[in-house]
Amino acid sequence: MRKHLVIGASGQLGIELTLGLQERYGIESVTICDLRKSDDELANRSEFVELDSTDSKALRDILKKGEYSTVYQLVAMLSAKGEINPVSAWDLNMKSLINVLECAKDGLVEKVFWPSSIAVFGPEAPKDGTPQDTFCDPTTIYGVSKVSGELWCNYYFEKYGVDVRSLRYPGLIGHRSLPGGGTTDYAVDVFYKALEGVEFDCYLNPDEALPMMHMDDAIRATLDLMAAPADSIKLRTSYNLSGCSFTPKELTEEIVRVIPGFKISYNPDHRQNIAASWPNSIDDTTAREEWGWKSELGVKELVEAMLNALRN
Ligand code: AKB
């Protein structure tokens, strides 16, 4: 059996992607790697291998066995944390990607997935319905690493024929684990506070609109992209991907419909500047046309899905 290797499997996206792969291809077809195992019992049904993604030899030793057709390289330091230590963020984000691309170049794996982000955009890009091809002038080191990573991916495709595919994820909202170090994290944290009956102190302005996506959509997009025929993937940098878009105020209004009395206060910090440099919403026409992408969850469905899942 040719298997899937998920690197960074204990993170917010890694846990959800592991479950999506298990469901689509079987528990045995997935191996999960990270510095430490997560405590998600479902994800941990797949084999765990300890791996530091910056250790190129360790990764090569795993892939040399020839068991893996696809690697999902998810390791990254996100936007807000990256601003505290830009050099570490650059080192981690670049090294972990290039290690995988080098293995793919040497034929140790057939396909690579690597997540990019809406953080590739900056102040010069149009804010509403940000197009696929526009200014990429990020103001965070995370965004700089994502633009650079996209170019590395395209380089390995053009120069060595590496089948590498990527998505520019919006803020991802899921119930299985808390994100860490991002600017969009508020839109996960707020659900926990709403269910605890506690007022939520938001670090963004009430009217700061950002592109967001429920995890179910994000995982479906990822698995569909990776299953699409190679000749339908025309873009080897990264595809714009749109779910929904909302402000903290709009999200709160939806939550209040389900939990009347829920309260939010606003104390913008440094993350507000990052959010202000990012798009309000994204145009993902290219992904729709080339490999049939279509989002299924709007903000109302996202709120219901999060509250139901967390209650259970
Ligand atoms: C972050 O907030 O840094 C991430 C992202 C949008 O890539 N969630």
C-alpha cells in the first residue's frame, strides 16, 4: 500500500487532515509525524513517528523505505508568533518545506502538499474579492515565508517536475484543537468563551473583516486538490481558496442567535495591524474552474457546526 505521511500532524490542521485521510483512505494508510503526539484519540489510531521536520536526514530515512506516495508538510510558525521571533519563523517555515521538496526531487515521494495562506497578501492587494494574481506584499515574516514558499514550490515543479500542490488557506475554524500563534485564532477561541458563558475579549476591531473557513471545507478542498489529475493543476504556486468572510461583530451576532446574552468586548492589540493588512474576502475562481472547488459552509453553518461539535 502507498501511504500518506502527515508532518506537523499534532497541530490544528494536522489533526483534522489526519481524520480526513483516515476516512477517505483508511487508518492504516496514514502515518503521522510531529515532535510530540497529540492527545486526539482518533488521530492517534494511525501510526505515529517522532520527527523534527527541520532534520533533513531523519525525514529522508522515513521516506527511503518507499512506503509513502504523498507527503503533507504542515509545519509552520503562524503570523502573530512569527512576529515575536522572525528569524526562527523563517528558519522553521523554509527548512521544513525545502526538506520535503528535496526528497520529492530525488523521487522518494510522488506528491507533496504544502499550505500557503491569505497572509501572502499585503496592503497593496485589493481588499475585497482579492484576485488570484495580484500584489503579494506581506508585512509579516509569516507572509514573507509563504510567498517565498510558493515560489520554491513552483521552482521545484518547473525545474524538477515535482508534483507539489498548495492552497492559500483563510483562517481555519475547527473544534478538535485550538490554533496557536495566528491572527485569526480569535474566531476559534470565541466559541469556547460563548459556551462557558464568559465574556470574550477580542484583540481585533469589531469591523475587521477577514476570510475564514470551516475545517470541513478546508479538509475537503485539500483532499480534492490532491486527488485531482495532475494536468488539471495549472498553478504550482498556490490557489486562492474562499470559504466565508466575517467581522468579529458579525460572528458575535450569529453566536448570539444561538446563545442569547453572549457578550464580547474589544481591546485591539498588535494583531489588529496584521489583520488590517490582509484581505477582507478572497476570489477563488481559478480553483473553482481548474479542479472544481466549491465551499459549502457559510458563516451561519460554521457557527452551528462549531457550537454543536463543542457541545458534544
Ligand atoms: C494566521 O492567522 O496566521 C493563520 C493564517 C491566516 O494563515 N491562521
